[in-house]
Amino acid sequence: MYIKEIELNNFRNYQKQKISFSDKVNIFMGNNAQGKTNLLEGIYLNAFGKSFKSVKDKELIRFGEEFCRIKTIICKNGEEEVVEIVITKDGRKGIKREGVKLKKASELLEEYYMIVFSPEDMKIVKEEPEKRRRFINRELSQIRKGYLSDLNHYRKILKQRNAYLKEYMIDDDVLDVWDLELAEYGSKIISKRKEFIELLGPVCNEINQKITGGKEQLELKYEPNVDCDDHINEYFYGLLKEKREEDKKNRTTGRGPHKDDIKISTDGVDIRKFGSQGQQRTAALSLKLSEIAIIESETGEKPILLLDDVLSELDNERQRYLINSLGDNQLFVTTTDLTEDVSRNLPKGNIYKIRKGEVENNL
Ligand SMILES: Nc1ncnc2c1ncn2[C@@H]1O[C@H](COP(=O)(O)OP(=O)(O)OP(=O)(O)O)[C@@H](O)[C@H]1O
Ligand SMILES: [Mg+2]
């Protein structure tokens, strides 16, 4: 799978720009604040229907304009597909694939596989559980149909239940309706996460072994907040009932997959807390690289990879490992400077110079 072409209209700091890409390596080079990350964001938007930054859709529109449009031609299994997204200033978003309007943005991400490596991702091991949950959510949304819709349902119900818990008068029968639904969707999320982490663990360990020269055993372990093996739905529902008085007192839902985490350890030591920076980065890199392997084996498709400013975060050895393991995937890399170190490790590819929202190809 690869992106053949993108056309940006009033997107971020781009006014009007049409760019053709190599199906292998594409390097976006330019000084700070010129539009490198914006271009990756545009590419990502057409595969996920939303940005990888947490921003409001309308913030993607070029300052002072009424709307933006991003159009890409994506090649999948030898066929070309056109995806077009239009966002208007009043916050409306329309997505079309092959001219047909999509009902939900999530229809896109189950079709197109893309992985972003950002400096933030290099911190997923050491930062708070929310970052690791976001990682699992993003991955599962791509490889398991229905996961994102279950997750969105769960979030909606959780929000409503939490709002209800803040009310002055609470009716247990009303709460019970939320509990039933929360347990139903929550249990689906828990079992999919469990299966995914079991799948991810060995792949991740293998990659980590290769990077560290077989020195360390990396282990991933799902840490579900609602911990049980069978009949998760009933168990979670029972737990919500049991903790109801506590929830009323705290005015929020204390238990559920919104509190999950993944334990990451090397040779038995929990490196989220006790790992060296090097161990944490290597594990983070292994996690991201195992995403590629899992998507490929689960879907038969090679995901498109976006590397935003990550090379400078890694030492030479890890850079080389990363680039070598990217194989035949289409790759978009941003860099402020193609230093000797970086260019030595990069395979030859198309270079694009980006200046103030203008792109110059093939220098
Ligand atoms: N909606 C928008 N309209 C116009 N310009 C915007 C909009 N959003 C962001 N920008 C501008 O885009 C520029 C940032 O672009 P971007 O983040 O892509 O930079 P970059 O090339 O990745 O830089 P760095 O090397 O620092 O990461 C900023 O100057 C910002 O003001
Ligand atoms: Mg940037």
C-alpha cells in the first residue's frame, strides 16, 4: 500500500500544493516551522479521517480561509483509490472515497494502514498509562474491525455515567442502565486488548533482542483494571454494582478499561519505573516496530510509515536498526538537516525541500 499523490488546499500553512511521492522513501527536509509536520499530518488525515495531534478539525484550515481540502490517491492491491476530505470553518467534515460519501471517519482507518513514529512515541514506555492505552487503541482500531466503535460507545457511556454521578439525586435504576451498557462494551474492549497484547509480546521481544544483541528479555503483560478471564461482561457488571457506593462518593467511575495499562519489563524489572533511558527507548522502538510486523501478518498489507523528527532522537545504532527494518514499506521522514549521520543510514529516496508551505521536489 502506498500514497501516490496528495493535493492540499488551504491546509495548515499550505495554500495550494500537489505532490507526487515515491512508493519507497520520501524525505521532507526544511528548517523549523516550515510545514514538514503539517505535510505528514495531511497524509495521516486521509488515512485516519483525523489528525494525529489532538486538535479541533477547523484548526487545520489555513488561517483566514473558510475551508480546507485534502485529496490523496492511494494505491492498494494495484488499484488506485481517491480519498477526499473537506473541512469547513463551522467544524463540518465530509469524507469521500471514490466519490462516495462515508458515514464515519473510522471507515477509513480500517482500510488504510499507517504508523506514525514521533518523539512522543519514544516516550510511551516511561510516561503515564494513558499513552500506552492510546498506543493499543490506535493499533487495535486498525487491525480489529469494530474495536473503535466499541471504544467510542464505551467512552460515550462512561461520560454519561460520570456526568450522572455528579448529579444531586441519583436513581439506582438509571445507574443500572449505564452499568449494563458499560459492562457490555467494556468487556469487548478488555478481551480484544488481552488478545492483542498476547500477540504483540513475543514479536516485541524478538525485535528487542535483535536491537540489544540478545542481551535482554522483554516482556509485555496486560494489566487490566478489571481482571478476570471468563465471563468478563458479568464480572465487570458485578464489580460496578459492588463499587457503586464508592463511585457515588467519588462522583466518577473508578473501575474499567479506561484505567488499563501494559506492564513492560526486561529481565523481570518493570522498566516503566526502573528502566534506564536507553532501555525505555529501545523498548518503545521495539513496540512500534512490532506494530509493523503485526499489521503485515494480520492484514497482508505493508503499512505506510511516518517518521516525524525521530531520527535525531536515536543514536546511530538504533537509527540504523530502524531504517534497516523498514524494508519495502512506503516511508515519509522529516528532518531539519540531512546530516552525515542521518543520510548515511537512509536509503536513497525522493527528497523534498519544504519552505514556508511550498514544496520543491527532487533536489
Ligand atoms: N491553520 C494554520 N494556518 C496557517 N498556518 C498554520 C496553521 N497551523 C499551523 N500553521 C503554521 O505552520 C507552521 C508549523 O509547521 P510544522 O509544524 O509543519 O513545522 P515543521 O516544519 O514540522 O517544523 P519543526 O522542524 O519545528 O518541527 C507554523 O509556523 C504554524 O504557524
Ligand atoms: Mg515538525
